[in-house]
Amino acid sequence: MSIEKFKIGIIGATGYAGVELLRLLLAHPFVEVAAVASQSFTGKPISDVYPSLFNICDKICVSNEEVIAKSDVVFAAVPSGISQELAAQCIQNKCIFIDLGADFRLDSEEEYTEWYGGKYLFPGLHEAAVYGLPELFRHEMTGKVLVGNPGCYPTASALALAPALKAGLIETQGIVIDAKSGVSGAGRSLTQTTHFIDVNENFNAYKAGVHRHTPEIEQSLSKVAGRGVRITFVPHLLPVSRGILATCYAKATLACSEKTLRNAYENCYGDEPFIRLLPSDKEACIRNVTLSNYCDISIHFVERSQTVVITSAIDNMIKGAAGQAIQNMNILLSMPETMGLQMVPNAF
């Protein structure tokens, strides 16, 4: 007896996050990819763009409108500024919309304008949207049909710091996040800094203190802490394809000790299927989470300087993008949260 599957559409299917969504959804037992769209490759089979999909998924890239018409759930993996119109069409068509871009991540239109240069075209949609970081805001997702999927850096950073802030074990000011990402985080379009010759055997910081993920991280952490949090966020580009390592530094409060710190993380994440709290003698690293939806977290209390150091590692294309989007879909469709995401991390 066959089961009726949810029809899924992907807009922006030929970008890195889009094709990762497709790869994962093809293995999901309760969904069917109904249609895919690509602005650059309309009319071409997606397997022409990604030959690894040959004879697995040879769907023709169609228009955004056709994707929306055929789908129960639409994922949009497109640049900021594009998703608002798509969301409006999806809601009118009574399908769930999950945005992997930035249009529905920020609560404040002023901050969106400051950091992204755009306006909220449909204020009602933004009020109805939910920020899809399940481990922190799962309770806000019930009954929602519009999700702003978090950025990759904000996912790694917020998951690293949230339990310590929630328990009052670190100061809310003076937090430093030193994060490194693989080149896929920059997207499929080339820039001068992402050419092989510029990335290979190189390592550099960029947009120090002014990266547009800053307000998103501060928003999540402020909600958890119950008061305003300010961070210094410095991203770096690693000469690897995928992965994020975020090392976060914060001043400990008087309530902090090695025991209270670990207890706080165990209380928050002990039952979370995709968070692995590492033993005190282990360090999070990107290799151990590659090709998985896991976030590995290592916890350190430096007593001599009264500093808390938390390191988190994720695959930026999965937990930082496509995998988390599917995790959110599972929640909205009342399916087991881990469905389609039970992959074992890459061994080497």
C-alpha cells in the first residue's frame, strides 16, 4: 500500500543550498519533489547542472509560479530581497513557505533596512513568520506556515552560547565570536575572494565586526537571555568546501563554574537529537559533522581568567541551511523531527 506524500518544491534549486535540499529530500520517505526552479537554468534538466543527479533526478527547471502551483511546501534558496513576493504567493496558494534567505530572519524592519538595504513589503507576513532554530524556538513554531531559516553562522553561534546566557553564567556584553566557514558558505556565484587561486593555501578574516549576520545572532541571544546582548562577530574564510567552526568567548559571572556550565548545557540540550555535547577532553571540529545535521559543542571554563570558551561545529550546508530547513518542515508537518536526516557524519 503506497502512502500519499507531501509535494515539495524548491526555488533556487541549482544553488549550493538548493541542490543540497534536493539531495536530502530525495531520500525523505514521506515527501516527493514535485518541481524545481532556477533563474539561471530554466528549461534545462537539473542533472545537466549537477551530473551527480543523472538518472536520479532529471527534473526540468521550471518557473517559480509552476513550483508554487504544484507544491504543499516550497523552499526558497534565493538571495535576500526576493523571497517576500514568493512568500506572499505561497500563502495565497495555501502552501507552507520556508525561506533559506534572510528576508524573514529579523524581527525589526529597521535592522533589515540597515543591514540588507531592503524594506518589509508585507508587514503582516513578517509578523506571522517564525524564526526556525528548533533547539531554541521550537515552542513558537506550532501552527506556523512561514519560516525564516537561520543563517549558518547564526546557527553555530546561537547554539554555542544560548545555554550559558539562559542560565546567567556569562555576561551579556563583551562576547566575541570567532567563526570560520568553508567556501560554500559564500554561495555558487564567484567573487574575487572565492576563486580557487585566492582561497587555496590561504586563510583570512573578512567583514570584521560588520557582517550582516551580526543582528541575527544578537536577536536570538537577546531572546534567550531576556535582555539585550551585544557581540563582536568576526568571520573567516577557510580553504575547505564546507563546515563552520565557531569559537565563542565570554566573561563568566560569579555563578559560573565548570560544573554549573556543563549542567546548563545538559539541561538545555540533553534531549536534542542533533546536538552532541562533547566530553571535556574533546574539541568540536568540522570533520566530525560533515554531511550531517549535527552540531557538536565543546564546553570550557578557563578559571584563571574567568572566561567561558564554547566551540561549536556544523556543516554549513546541512545544519546551517538545507538540513535545518527540512528539520523545520518536519516540525510543521507533524512528522518526527529527525525524518530524512538520520545520516551518519563523514568519517574522513
